[in-house]
Amino acid sequence: MRLWRSITYEEVYPNNYATLREARAGLTRYLPFYHHQRPHQARNYQTPTEVYFQSSAAGRERFG
């Protein structure tokens, strides 16, 4: 649910898109930023990608 709140408050509302095409382009830019660059407080200020790959590496080490 926080993803959608972040999208609306950080991307949609500030940009006030006039067309669906503009909205789609904005979201296409925002989602990679959200997953790869934006630090998340709930994830100890890491990106979702960093957390995912750390947990994947830990799983591979544990299960060989």
C-alpha cells in the first residue's frame, strides 16, 4: 500500500498530469527510481533492490 501512496504523493499529485500519456511517461520514470534509487525508511534506508538482492544472497548461502 505504501507504494501507491508514494506514487500519488511524490509523482502524480505534484505533476498534475493533463493526459494519460503524460501520466504513463511519469510513472515509467518514477517506478525504476522508487525501486533502485529511493531509500526507504522501513528498509533501513536501503532501496528495495538492495534488500532483495541481500536476502537472495543470504538464501543461496543458506541452502547452497
